[in-house]
Amino acid sequence: MFKLKKVSPRRGLACLLVMFTLLTVFAALAETAQEPAEAPVAEAVQSADSPWVTEVIPAEEAGEKEAVASDPDINFLQGLKNIAMSTGIAKSFTESDIDFRNYIMMAVACVLLYLAIVKQFEPLLLLPIAFGMLLANLPAAGMMGHPTYTYYNTMEEALFAAKQISKDAGDVVMRARSVTDPVTGVVTNTMMPALETANGGLLYYLYKGVKLGIYPPLIFMGVGAMTDFAPLIANPKSLLLGAAAQLGIFLTFLGAKLLGFKATEAGAIGIIGGADGPTAIFVTTRLAPHLLGPIAVAAYSYMALVPVIQPPIMKALTTPNERKIRMGQLRQVSKTETIIFPIAVTIIVSLLLPDAATLIGMLMLGNLMRVCGVVERISKTAQNELCNIVTIFLGLTVGATTTGSTFLTPQTLYIVVLGVVAFGCGTAGGVLLAKLMNILSGGTINPLIGSAGVSAVPMAARVSQKVGQEEDPGNFLLMHAMGPNVAGVIGSAVAAGVFIALFG
């Protein structure tokens, strides 16, 4: 009895590729050797049932009411050729919307997956974003492909066509279509009846949750359900630090304007400084949806890099003695205060800035469910199952917007650089105001807690704690930093409402 020799996976894959290539070449040679068949003569015949529909049937069957479709012959070689030409590699050379940039983005996606899995940089967000990027750039996969529509000159034509494919009148929609006048050459958008004849890709439909502004508010509800607002209630001055950390948003807005971005685009770019991914997505979908990919990737990347970006800025703006300052224990907050706070904030902010009501309202709803004590079951759902599901959909679809043709542009480089500036200025703004408050209070406020005024909850507060303990291992700043951190979430939502009110 003979023994099979073990083949390495690499050698086996190479053999499969060689075999597939040889079959493809053989199929192509066989195709060229065949004589082209003479095309059958066809004749247009008007349908008796519907005078506006034209059927094309073989000439020998002209005059009959219905044409009988022939069963195509099975051609093994032609089938191999069709399979070879349908591969993503082949279509990369034949389709104009696929180019080398798709492969570059696939490589970038693999790098981000490495950072998420191996380095654990914000893996809950970075992993689905990176994989969505990978899926969207796979040649010919069509994961973000739009549905195909067939247009008709009259509503009667569209209704008749819908009936033929088992659709009803509700499936016929009016859509704008670019029509070129054959005489003048002028292109106009004309509303025409249309019927969807092929579905779009999976991620195209999941992306509706981003485009319609559904996912970010749901994420905010989950954040509210997971966050303790008591440190902010116990120390209301923290609101000032949260506001100061939004300095980066408005400075970056001005910088983007100087670089030639439109006001709407500059507003969306500036929100990166809030270090809040859902807020950045929410604003961008309202103001500059074409920049969603680079802005979302930049926002979430910098959120993941909070422990890397913030400490050097914090240390550069503070002295060792300031970093050693110990703060007194926060007062106990009553349950009544924790219940009234989200309701009051929702009313006040929404009356002053209605465009911020969506984000603030969902944030405060999540927190109210947490503290009221009567809806524990749905509070846990908002914190866990719902938030996790929405995070998957949000990450996948945001990553899917970063196709090579839209992401690899000079604009993306500007956005990435401006995002760093926004984040750095926000961190510096919070620290500098905390230094001023420390002077005015007689040395009772550690300036490090000002860096937590950005919206990355609770990571920014943990960074303040870590940097403080590097100078004094017995110093505990976490609860003090949570106040500015929560204020930063509110502040970024308010800044979002300001930009939407101004430019939306």
C-alpha cells in the first residue's frame, strides 16, 4: 500500500493557480478557433396585449403571440472562460471603476486589522471598520453596489413591466435621470418612472442607518446607559473644562477654511477634535456625506490613539508639581439629582439648540434608564446587545465608504492632518483652562483632568489617571476626570448642533 506524500499549503495553492491559468488559456484558444455563428434575424413585433411594449422574437416565429426561449447549449470551455472573466482580477483590467487603489485600500484594511487584533487599538470599532473597508474594495464583489433601475417613458409602461416580474404598483418609483437632447446636446435631469430590477449590495442597505442618521444616536443612547454622570453633577465646574476641550473643533474649522474647504466640509472636519466617532459621523452625513469615509476613519483612529497622543501634550503643558496635585473627594450625589439631571439637560439644550436634540436626547435617555432603577432590563439591553449590534453595523458601513477612488485623494491627507491638529488643540484647551482654574482655586485642581474634556469616554479619563500616577502612584484622579469627560460628550454634541444650525 503506497503512502501519500504531504503537500504544503503553499505548493497546493500554487498548483491550483497554475491549473486554473492553463484552463483559462485553453478556453480562450478554443474560443478563437471556433467560427462565429451567424446571428439570427430578429423582427420587432408589437404585443397584442400591450401596445406600448415591444417584443423581439426570431423571424421564423414572427406573427405568433409569444416567443419561446430556447434552452442554451452547455459549453464547458465557454463556461470556464466565463468563470475566468468574472473573477475580480480579470475585472480589475476590464472595468473602469476598479483600479490599483482598491488593492492599496485592501492593504490598509489589513494593517488596521493588525492594529485592532494584535495591538488592540479600540478593537470593538477598528475591527468592523477595517473589515468593512476590505469588503468594499474587493473587486467586483459589489458589497456597496447600488440597485439597478430600469426607466420607462410612461407610467403605463412601468406598471406593465412590474406586473411581468411579479411586482406591484408600489414598486414603481419616480427617479431623476440625466437625459441628453440629441439636437442641442443639453443634459437635463428628468423625472421618469423606474423599476428596481436588481438589488444593491448588503452593505448598501446597512449603510442606510448611517445615511439616515439612525446609528449614531443609538450609539449615544448606549453611551448614556453605560456612563455615570455623578462626577459631573458633583462638580459642575467640570462643564467648563468640557467646553474648553472643544476649542480644537473651532480652530480646526478655521484651518480647514484656510485650506480651501467649504464651510460645510470644514465643520464636519472640525468635529474630529471632539474625539467622538458617532458625533463626527452624524455631522458629516448632514453636512458633507462625500467625506464620511476619511472623517470617520480619522475620528475613530484618533479615539483609539488617545493614550498615545494625549500624554506628551499633557506633560508639555504641566509641571511635575502640578501633576502631583491631589484633589479632595467628591460629594455624594443623591438619586434624585441623577434622575433630574438628564431630564433638565435635555430640555435646556434642546430649547437653546434644537439641532442638538437628537444626540443629547438619546444620550440622556440612556442615562435616565440607567439611574431611574425601574427599567433595568432595557438599560442592560441598551448597554450591551443593542449597542454591540449597532456598533457592528456602524463600523462595517463606515469602513465600506472608504473605497480607493474616494479615499486615496489629497483631501484625505488634509483631513488626517487636520484631525491631529483638532485633537491636539482640544487636549491643550482643556489642560490650559484647568491650569487657570487651579491658579484661581489656590492650587486645588490638577490640570491633568482638563485633558479628559474630549469626548472619548472613559479612555481620556483613564489617561489622566495614568499620567497622574506616573508622578504620584497614590494619586487617584479617575473620578475627578470623569466629570470633564462626560462634559466633553455633551460639549461635542452641542458643537455638532451649532454646525448643523449654521450650515445644515
